[in-house]
Amino acid sequence: MTKRQGVTDQEAGLQQRLVFRGAKARRGAVPEPLRLMARSSGLMWAASFFELCFGRARRVDANLKSLASLKAAGLVGCVF
């Protein structure tokens, strides 16, 4: 089975470039899962909105959110 390729900077449309720019500003680089999700604009926007809301939530300490995120990724077998 071939590996699915993400959207490159040259292939990205205007909306994708805006999301990529925001991700690069927050994380220093565009994560590969975001490039893969950019193949479906609805999925990309939903994931971006979720990340934005998750990052702005203030009821839980940031360190605890990070640990919970890592645990959830480990439970589902996420390699990212």
C-alpha cells in the first residue's frame, strides 16, 4: 500500500496557505497530519477549529492538557 501524501506548499490553495501559516506561527512548522487533512477542506477546518478551542480552554492546566493529549494518542496508536 502506498503512503498518502499531504498537500505541499506549492499545491496549497489560499485557505490552506492561511491555515498552514497559522500552524507554522504556533508550532514552528506545519505538522504532517495537518498537511494530510488539507486534502479535505472540511476536515482541515474542523481540526483547526478544535485545536483553536482546545488551546484557548483555561479550566485545565496546560501541562495536564499536554499529558492527556499524549495519553490519548498512545491509546489510539497515533505515531505523531
